[in-house]
Amino acid sequence: MNATPTSTMLRCQTAFTACASILLAITLIATFGCGSAEEEAAEATAQASGTVTVNGKAVTRGTVALYSLQSGASAEATLDRGGKFKLTDPLAPGQYTVFLSRTAGVPEKFLSETSSDYTVTLKEGANELVIDLK
């Protein structure tokens, strides 16, 4: 079967259009990205450390967690014997609910992100928090 000049040109034009579309898609993805981990990492510019107490007495065991009800972002850290902690993962600046886990002697409402009413606001950079639960 012999191809006519018109059908050969049509196949070439179709192939060119497909290649151009793929190239355009790759260029757009490379330029604007998918908005995934890179965007979150760029926004996560707040670090937090501090102490956790209940009525002025250090919480010496367990975990402290910060949770954003707006974005769902969270981070946690283990408490030392002085009630001190340091989050290892940065978070985006904003408001976070503080709650504890794997600890005793803490009012029950502070054991869940949905029942805790203690919030902190993280600003860009280092944040030294004094969390005194009552």
C-alpha cells in the first residue's frame, strides 16, 4: 500500500502535535511544579521548643504534639525529665492546638487534639514555648 502525500503529511502533523503537547506539559510541570513537598518545605519555617507544665509542675514523661486544625499539619516531641522538648520537624507559622500523649497526671482534655483548648501561635523562626496547662 502506498501512502499518499496528504496522508503522510497528516500523520506527521499528528505526531508533531502530540510531541508539542507532551513538551508543553513537561515544561509547565518543570516551571510550576505540582505543589507537593517542596511547597510545604518552603512554608515550614517555624521551629519550636520549650517546657510543658501542669499547674507549674513539669510534665516529665510522654509526648507533646502541636496540631493545626486548619491545615492538618502536626509535629511531636518527647518530653525530658525537666518537661523540656524540641520539635525536630519545622512547621508553617500559624496557630496550633497543644496536646499530650503517653503521660499521666494531666487533665484528660489535654490528651487529644480535638478536646484540648490550649493553643500556641508559631511565628517564623525559633519559638520558645512555655506551656502551662491548668
